[in-house]
Amino acid sequence: MMLFGTALVTGGMLVWPLFGRLAGGAAPQVGAFEAVNLINRRDALVIDVRDKAAYDAGHVPNSRHVPLADLAGRLGELDKFKSRPLLVNCVPGAAASKACATLKQGGFKEVFALRGGMSGWAEASLPVEK
């Protein structure tokens, strides 16, 4: 009986993230090479929501800097990009979820988070602009 309970709990923990995505919760994460495909093939716009110092230290080429604290108030600047996929770059963690949720509430349909943020981008040896 205890083994059955353990299997049930473990299975639930594995399936839980899927239900969150299906319910419209978390934005899908893409790796660096998937991000490059979105940028090159679908003209995705990279939104960097990190602070100014982190952005100035290095960012994805042609990304638009909109700090997370300012994102909700600056959604109007991004309205012309609603037909394009958006790729959110930030420090990995809760900031990506918050930024993606803000963008989705603003009417953006395709919002993705860059898995690993700038660290993941740099580890893939992709270009960094300063």
C-alpha cells in the first residue's frame, strides 16, 4: 500500500507541470538554439527584462531592453509586435514567469522564456552584444 502511494505521488509530481501549461499558466521555455530558430525563421522579438547593469554587461543582439519593473507600464511600446513571437530573456527564475504572464495579459499570444537566460545563451557560444 505504501509503495502504491509513493508511485501515485511521484506520478502526480511528474504530470503537474503539464497541467499548469495546459491551463495557460507558465509560458513555454525554449533553449538557446530553439530561440535562434524563432528569431531567424519567425522574426521573434527578444525582450530583455533584466536590470540596466546586467543588460549593459551583455545581451542578445537586437534585443529590446524593458526592465521587469517597467514592463506593465510600457506594453504600449510593444503593441506593434503582437503578431510576432516574443522571447523573454531574464535571470532564470520567477522573473521569467512574471514577465511572460504580464505579456500574455497584455494580449501577446506567443510568449516564450529563454531557458537559462543569458547564461544559457552564452554557454551555447552564441553572440553577445554590449
